[in-house]
Amino acid sequence: MRAFLLSFFIFISGYTFSQNIKSISKKVSEINSIKNIKIKTVPYSYFLDKNQTSDNGIELKGFYKDGKLKKIEHFVGLSAWNISTQYFFSENDKLIFVLAKKYQIIDENGYIKNPKLLSESRYYYTDERLVKVTGIAQNPDVENSYLKESKTLRRDLEEYK
């Protein structure tokens, strides 16, 4: 009987986990397909004023629907690669998903015409707790770093006029 109950609970928790990931993926697709979304762009000059510099610039975009932040796109251009990170938020303003991509932009011959994708990672959150990572995590403390970064970027969007 114990073995049956243990198996049953493992099955139920796995099923629930799978449903959460599907629900998050569906919400991300919905956010990406929103029409008439308002975009607020924070230029590199804002980050320069805060002593945040990068070889190839920094850009921050907030995507709003009915005054609510749905998505953030953050771009950082470094000397040899670019890092693009997208943050997605639920109806109750909680982080639900992060897509992080790293591109090589320079090689031994100089700048590459078409940047080469080096890594792509996906981070799924439920109640702002990391529940799944696919791809290669770029940061060992990724659970906390993306949560903190999303809050910092939100503040930057609010502060920039």
C-alpha cells in the first residue's frame, strides 16, 4: 500500500509540474502575440548616467498592455558577444519565464556578419520560484539572479522618463 501511495504522489506531482510548464508556455505565447502593445525604450545614455557601460551598448524595453508590464527585453553588447534576455510576467506581476541568449559577434577574423548563437536557456518560475531550467544555465545562482535582475530592470523602466 505504501509503495502504491508513493507512486501515486510521484505521478500526481509530475503531472502537476508538467501542467505548470504548459501553462507558462501558453502565457508566454499569449504575451508575444498581443497586438497594440505599448513599448517603452530606455536608451544606453540612461545606463551611462548610472555608470553602467558596455562595449556595444545596453538597451532596455518594457512592453505594456493596459498599463501593465507584460515583458522586458534587455540587451547588453559586450566586446565579443551580445546577451539578450527576455523576462515575462503574469497577470499578478510575478516573473514566470526568462529566455536568455548569448551570441558570438567576433572571431579571430573580426566581426561576424551574422552573429552565432552560443547558448539559449529557458527558466520557468511559479510563484517566483524557479521550477525548471532548459539549456545551459549561465549563472550558478540563476534562481536568485534573474529575479533580482527583473526587479532592477522594472525600477529602471519606472525611473526613466
